[in-house]
Amino acid sequence: MSRILVAMSGGVDSSLAAALLVEAGHEVVGATLRTFCYTGEASHAKSCCGLEGVQDAKTVARALEIPHSVFDVEEEFTRDVIDNFVDEYANGRTPNPCVRCNSFTKFGDLLSRAQDMGADGIATGHYVRVERGGPHGPILLRGADRAKDQAYFLWGLPRSSLPFLHFPLGNHSKAEVRALARDRGLVTADKPESQEICFVPTGDYRDLLRKRLPTTHQAFQPGAIVTAEGERVGSHEGYAGYTVGQRKGLPGGFPEAMFVVAVRPETREVVVGPRNEMLADRVFLEGLNWLADPLAVGAEIQVQLRHRGIACPARVESVEGEVLGLALLDPQFAVTPGQSGVLFSDERVLGGGRILSRV
């Protein structure tokens, strides 16, 4: 059997992942990553991070009779996740910090430490699957339970890491995971889901931006709210408070609901429009990462443009350097620069990129 380093956040998913690997006869070592979340900041009550999570992970490790370590990755997490988060909002985009955390801090750091300690691989409690033994090596698949599938967050993993990854929960539903955890007496069996951004303890990302950006930054300066035709219909106190698809906080008096269509940091304008202006039939992705062979022009695949979104059929229209152009065969609502576009062939994750634009 293998020696496997398991990322244990102190939640039910990672706890059961460790338990199942122990039962399968592997030599399991538990590890919790010490990020920004509990180094002087109060953690959000629903966050996966915090001192409570560390203590729960240690408690589960003791119950499973496995060693447990806490790895300090604050510097890396701040550089790769928090600084990027702030920079994206400052430039009028809407980031997805969980993708950054998985692509850089979590898996990268764990793999490096696993290799240093002579481990054969790493495991997490993500709801995805790795299929081995095919002609092209391991492939990443969606979780069997689509309601919990987390493939959207893992498109940034290096393809070379797939042989070393283990996802024990990939074929289970959340209800099954909780039931299995209760059967094993794990203290985390009924622990609530983590739902918020761990490094935003107030739940309002703008509080973090105000703390990390100068008050004179253009993202906090007044500007115009305009239509796509350029008509001024209101004003705002800083474009950092707006994201594509937003309805709250917009001027009233229109015959139909209005949404944020775009944020223009260069002019400090927030562009609004009716629902029909929110539909996109094309999207461009940058910063591509491939978990399969790169796609060629004309390839027909599916693309998921939001965490809670449904993958829609798409066709590759252009490949220019690190930018992939897709025709969306079903127009999509509120395609948001900064979010992820994840590429699929049925269940298989092909790769993905960051949404550059929708036109």
C-alpha cells in the first residue's frame, strides 16, 4: 500500500477521506495548511479555516491513530490568493479565490511536502474522481454526485500531478459521506458546510479591499453608471462594489430589471443594461491550463462558466497563444471576466482558463 498525505481542513469531507484511506490499508499522514485565516484575523463562522478547524483535524487524526502536522503557508497563500483577489477587483474583474488556492497553495504545497517526506501521493476530500489505467494516463472526472461535484475548482492543477492524486469521496454523495462519518464516530460528521471566503471574516469582500488598497485608489472613487449607449443614468461611490450580473444597488425607474453588464476601471464607469444585454454567445479564456491534449479549432466540447452553472455546448473558434475563443451554442447569462471557464468532454475535465471577455 501507499504512503499518502491527506489535507485535513477539520471538515467532514477531509476527515472521512482520511478514514477511508486508513481502512484501505494505506499509511496515512494528516496535514492542515495554516493560511491567512487565523493569523490575527477572526475567521468567518462558516469558513473552513480557523483554529477550530485545526483542532477538529487534530482530534480526527488522533481517533484514526495517524500523525498530523500543521504547515505554515501564509506567505504563499497571501501572494497567490489574497493579493490576486485584491488585484482582480481593483481592475474591475471578479476573481474565484478557491480556484487559485487549489491551483497554487493547496495542491502545489502538499505535493512538494509529500515528496519531501517520501509519500507516494496526496489526498483531499474533493468530490471529483481520477481514472487510471487508460492509454493516455490518469484523467480527472467530475464527482459522481453532480450536486457536490467540485471539478470546476480544479481545472488549474498541473496535468503532471494527476498520477499522485487521490479523491476517496468521488463516488459518494454528501448524505453518504455524513452517514459514513457518523458510522465511524468522527466528531466532524455533522459539522456545517464551509461556504464563505475564508480570508474575508466580515463576509463583505469590500472590507478587505479597503484594508489592502489605499483610500485614494480609483476603485473607491466616484464614477458614472451608464448604459451601453453611454447615457448616464446614475452615479456610484466606487466600482469595486460592483460585479457583472449584479442587480442590487442600481438606479431605479427603468421599465425592466437592470443588471451590471460591465465594469470599466479605465473610466470608472459601471455599465448597466436589461437582461437581454447580459446574454453572451462568445467567450475568450486566458491563462489556459490543460489536463488533456490542447483543443484545436472546430472541437466541440462543453464549458462551465460559473460554479453553480451548467456546462453548455461550445465550439472552439480560435486559439491564439494563451487565449482560447469559444462560440457558445446556448447563450449564457452574466459571463463574468475573472471567473473560470472550465472545459469538459462529458465527465472528463479537459482544462480551463480565466474569462478574459465575452465579446
